[in-house]
Amino acid sequence: MEKLFGTDGIRGVANKFPITPEIALNLGRAAAGVLKTNKRSKIIIGKDGRLSGDMLEAALAAGISSCGADVYLAGIIPTPAIAYLATLNSADAGIMVSASHNPFEDNGIKIFDSAGYKLDSATEHRIETLVLNPENGFDAAAADQLGTVNRMLDAEDKYASFLKRSMGQTDDLSGLRIVLDCSNGAASTIAPRVFSELGAEVTALSCRPDGLNINAECGSQHIESLQDTVLKKRADVGLAFDGDGDRLIAVDENGEPVTGDHILAICASYMKQAGLLKNNLVVSTVMSNIGLINALKEMDIDHVATDVGDRYVLDRMRKSGAVLGGEDSGHMIFLDHHTSGDGILTAIRLLEAVRSAQEPLSSLRKIMDVYPQVLENVRIREKADIYKIPEIAAEIEKVEGYLADKGRVLVRFSGTRPLCRVMVEGPDPDETRRLCHDIAEVVSEKLGE
């Protein structure tokens, strides 16, 4: 059976399987049936402004309404807004049309349940089975019971109000000079609005989506322009979001990057001092830098590592009672405020920490020492058990033995692409690069295309 859902919804090239109007139509039908919690169901749809977004939004809306559920179109708005609005408006689900940080030709579909959480694997499987086997039939509505399609004109206002209310012990951001890079994506309107209304002096970059320019040499994946502008404007901080606004990478006043691991360490310290770090615990993934793990130890904060993917971080947080978790890529979850990773919310919490410490971000980022980390992606023909291939297992063991407690090795397959990711951390950049390449060469020889 073909598979639709990956580690973060459904994703692919627009107008090619599985990102086609036919699949979106049936996905809308399936979602309306499987996720129904009310007699008269309603589902909220948002998008990030890609050219293909209108096509997929229309197909989803047609499928949902054909099964008797009402559709509310939130327009161009960040992914976490859809999670929030689904709960606020007692909707059965929220659906986001976005491929996150991918280029414009890609698109994707993420689904949130009525509580604002991404769907669990069992629910995804039920929906996937229906979509891929439409001959089994959908619960089509009678002509007088069809759903309606409505514009949700207050979606941004409601989400902006939520973000501004999330400000904690800091009243506002007056006096701060901030540069925003909104990736020509979903945060392009709301991020400048929120930070301006919180009192900051805002310079906005990449806030003009045209359907084709999302993530194009801008945003959290390409911070060079942000760094230059922070220095030119003598700003206090730069904030870069990805295409759907659920991740953040920051830049300090010297133009130095502040990664997700930095943000986790800074926010963990601030929240512990403020008595907000429930269960004294931070959750991150196996890709987090050793520097973060060491910093948390020094702060006497417990740490749990999960598989790569914010859904795994969230799952562990919910099970362990943690309120702070995230990924080095910039996905941060503040479970005391939201059910989803949220770039703008993360930025607000980071700036709270800066204000509370009364120190520049360059000083706060020194809370952790970053170990040199090298990542090589190897295209592969198959996903075999790495540790059952003697040559690969031997090379990994050799490098791990050489590094001992001064570094680490992580070799894993991509959840969405035919790639083997080889990551090595070590004390020396050149040596780390060499060791990573040694493993990647053996992987390529045994599993490469």
C-alpha cells in the first residue's frame, strides 16, 4: 500500500502524487468523516501563500463540504495559528496547507485534531486508508445537508491577541530594535504586527509573498540577509521564521546565529529561575548538540532525548509533564502556552529572557558551548539495518572509540527522503569533518545509489 503521511503530515511536489487535487479532495472527505466530533462539524483551513495553496485549499474545502461539514478559510496564517484556532473555535479539526521550509514547488498538508494536536499514527492510518481506497465510499451528505465554505475574517486578530497575551513577566518590548525575516511565508503579515504592537521597533524583511518566493534565500534556512541587516541597523536581535512560521532561528546583535539548542538552553534557564520549568525537565531530539546536554547538566536540569521530529518531542513532553522542548532546527514547544511549535511565540519567550536578564543576546548565547557538528547526507538505494552491515558498523564503532566522551556519532535514515544522514560531533572542526566523511563513504559504498 502506498503511504501518504510522513513524519510531519503529507508532503511532496505540487500537482504530483500525493500533493494533487484528487488526493486533497479525498483527504477532505476522509477528515470530515474520521474527525467528526459534533453533529454539525466544522474544519478550519489555513495556508502559507505558495502558488499551489489555492488549488489544494479549494480541493480540501470541496471534499469537506461534500460530507456535510462546514469549512472556515483562515487564509495565509502560520501553522500554529491553525492549531490554536481549531481549539478556540471548537472545530473538529484544523488543516494547514504548507511545506514548511521547502521551496515553493513543494507543498504539504498537516492536520490537527480538535484539541490542537497533530494526529496520532492510528488516526493518520484510518484517514490514509480511506483516501487511498475511495471505492470503499465516503459518508456523502444529502443535497440539503451539504457543508458551507466561509471566510474566517478574524483569524489573524484572534491569533495575534493570543500571542500578545503570552507575554509573561515582561510587560512589553518597548525600546528593543528587532529585525524580522518572515521568509515570504505565513508569518509575513502577523509577525511584524505582533512585535510592533508589543512596542518593539521593527524592521521587516521578506514579507511579500508572491506564490513563488517563499523560503527563497531568506527565512530560517538562509539568515545571511538578516545578519547583515541586524548589523546595519544596529538592532538588538534578528528573528528568522520558516515558511509556515512554526520554527525560529535568531541572530544576536553581533550577527551571530542563535540556534534552536541555544534557545532551549536560554529559555530553560529563564523558566527555571522564574519557577516556570515544570518538572525541571527539557525534551529535545537526538540531533541536539552535546553543548546543550552539558549546559542543562550544569544548570541541574533534567534532559530527555527523542527521535527526530517535533511530534516525538511533543509526545514525550505530554507523557513526562515537561513544558519545554524542541529541536535545534528551531521548532520549540512551550506546552504551558500552546499545543504546537510556534516561531512567533518562541521569539516572544526568548525576548522575555533577554529582558529579564538585562543582558544582550550575545551574552545569553554563551550559556552553552557548541561542539563542532558535521552532517553529510548520502543518497541511498535502500534502507537496510545499518548495524547489520559489518563494514558500516565497524566504521561507526571505530569513530566512536576514537572520540570517546569528547564527541558522538549519529547515523539515521531520513523519514521523508531516500537519504542516510551521518552526523558527527567532536572537539575539532577539521577532525570532525574527516571522521564524518569516513563514515559517509562507507555508507555510500554499501547502500548508495
